[in-house]
Amino acid sequence: MSNKLIDGVLIDCSRTMERHEYYFKLIDFMAEWGLNTLFFHFTDDHGCAVQLPGFPRLEMKHAFTLPEIKKLIRYAAKKKIDIVPELETFGHSRYLTDKKKYSYLYAGGKTNILNFNAIDPLSYDTIMVMKKLIGTVVKIFPSKYLHIGCDEVNLKEYCLIKGGLDEASVWTNYVNKIIQITKETGKIPMMWADHPSTNPKIAELLRKDVIVVQWDYEGNTREKYFKFLKKAGFKEIISAPSIACNAYRFLPSVTGIKNVVNMSKFAAKYKLNGMVNTIWCPYRYVQGSMYYGIAFGAYSLRAKGKGKLAEFNKVFAEKVFGTSKDGNINEFLKNYSKFEVYNVLVGELFGIKAKWVKVKDVHKKTMREINEIGRDLLSKAEYVAPEKNREIWDAMLLALKCSWIFSEHYVITKGKAKNKNRIKEYKKMLGTVTKQVSDDWDKNRFPDDPQKFGGRFANEANSYMMLILQELKKI
């Protein structure tokens, strides 16, 4: 690996395809902020976002054709940005195993519910399919790296069915083969580190000639995993925060900002090989709202996690909107990431009780704070006229409206605010915001993409912006 620090962004085109021109605009924005790597997460359970020679009909609707993806790669190279493909080779592999031809390779029992899963690690056919896939992908993407995924693999049921096999041994035996296949193509393998950072046996048995990418999306990011990976003998490590993960909706929240800060600090403290700011599941957020978090990731890594958000806001206002002297823009940016809509509260809206975390008072408090700040902030923001990049401003404003209208629903239904005029005003704004989100999707994504109103799997309703807004009508 070179001494060049990886300063990257991950985009999740496998779950929702943006209109192709977006990826070119994203590369332009990355170049403006000095980012040098785009991690292209083009395969996952939902689909495959690139047409792959030798794998007919594997791709999703609106996927990049071979000429189109090569054009994007060339464009990125001119901007000095390396596109690193991520091919899911173990878990998150229903883009393969949901196809009739490969369905027999699913490890365990499959349902229409999306859970952590795996492709059969003991099957000779799996190895042959992956060898062919890897060989195809590395011919398309000239990057010296190939990300092989390997996160959130579920082998529990599979190992029981097979007579009580040791999960750690099965896991590492398979992944070590994938690493070897990747290296034989001349590429440097990368993989997610959630399994080796939490399972000492996997950490011991896993080859060390792989770059591990440690993701952790909590605000109180756990430093212990970096210490453990270093001690376990992994020489090359990348930190991976998230400004758009399952924990929150619509925009980069305060939790995501804290997460980026901590991961930037760890990258500096442990002399890591860089950082990749991950952006997951586009159907959870307004597309243009993410530019703020992308820019903050670049700023924070350079500042080694010691930069001040207020200082960044000034830089962002000047660089993106052409001014840092507009008081309304400054107030907007100061409060932007505070508008956090936490997934547990969204789950409550759909009658889903989270098993992994309790609804804490702090989240209820956050809803009230958002509500109090929001009304005045939004009224002022309507009159802002940025000198440039109006579309980014409009997207950020729309994402803020979504968060605030969620808080308004919460305050009305959970608090003592059930007066007729307030409910009438709420319903009017909700109708306007819902239409704006729908129009924004149609402009920046594909109107016929089923992900707009719900995905392939039955248990994901609380992740979709449009479904959340429709649920908010129940008051």
C-alpha cells in the first residue's frame, strides 16, 4: 500500500441507483474538498448496480452499463479520485442468491425478511462463482484495491445444520480463500473489520495481508476495536464512520458528526491508512443533504478530529454557498445536524419495538428541542438566497423540513399540543413536504424505482422517506 492517506466516501448505489449524472457531480464535489477515493458499494442484498460481463441479468434496473461505468472511472481519474469497487463476497449476497441460478448457494433458511445472511462458504461452486466475479470486476475497475465486503455474515443456522461446525473456522477458511483469489489478480484486498474486531479466534486465523476497514457508527465510537486490531497483527487499517446509517433519517445528524470526529481522531492517533465516510441506503435521506456531511468528513480528517464545527460551518458557507456572512445561513448550519430523527422513534411510528436499544429520554428530549428550534429557523431559511449551489441549499432545507415535521408529529401525539389549528397547520405542511420529497426523488433519482415507496424486503418500511411521511398522516 502506498503512503497516500485514503480520504474517502462510500456511496451505496446497490440499494438505490441515483441518476447517473449524480455520481459525476459527487466526484466534482469530492475533488473540491480534496477527497481522493470513492468506495463504490455496487453489490448488496438489494441488487447489483453494474452490468457484469458473463453474468447476464444479474444487474438491477438502471444499472451502469460497461461503457457507462468506464466513463465514470475515467472522469474520476481526471479529478485524481480512485474508484474502489466493493463486491460482496460473503454476507449481503442476495443479489446473487435471490437469482434462480444461484439460489441453492444461500446458506441457511431464506425468507422474504431481510436478515444478515451468507453465501455457502463450503461449496466448491461458491468459490468458482466468486473467482469468476472477482476476475470480472478487477478487469473493469483499474484501482489497485478490491473491497471484498465480508461484514455482517450470519452462519449460525448454517453451522448448526451442518452438524455444529465452528463458525469462526468456517468463516476464516472461506475469507482467506477469497483474499488469496483477490491477490492472485494483482489487487490489494480490503474488507470490513466487524468480525475480526469482535471475535478473537477470527482475528487470529484471518490472514494479515488484507486491509481491514473498521466501521462503528455510534456517537461514542469505541476505540477498543482499533487497539485490538493493532494488537492482533493487522498492519493496514482504515476507519469508517457514517453520516447516513440505520440509526437516523433524512440528513447527517449530530450523532454522525460526532462519529466522524472520533474516527478522525483514531485515524491520527493510531496512524491508520485513512478514513472512509460511509453513506448508506439513499432511500433514507434527501440526496443533496449529504454534501454537508461529506465536506465535514474531509475537513475533520485533515484536522485530525480537532477541528471546530463552527469553523467548518464558516468554510462550508463560503465555499458552497458563496457567503459566510449571511446570519440566517449561519444559524441554519449551526443547528442543521441537531435535527436528528433516531431510528427507534421511527420504529415506534410503525409499531416496531427495537430489541437492541431502549427509547431513551434523550431522544424524546431531542424531538422537543428540534421542534422548538425548527419553526423559527425554517421561517427564516425560506428567505435565504445563496450566491451559488442553490440546489444543495434546497436539499438541505427539505431534509430539515422532514426532520422538523417528524418532531411536530411527535409533540402533537405525545405531548399536549392537540389543538385544531396546530393540527391543521401540520397537515398542510406535511402535504407540501411530502410532495417536495417526491419531486426531489423524481428529479435526482429514477421515478420508477420501487425503492421510492418500499423495497424488496418486508421488514424495511421504517427506512423509507416516503413511507415515513405517509405514516405521519396518521394523527
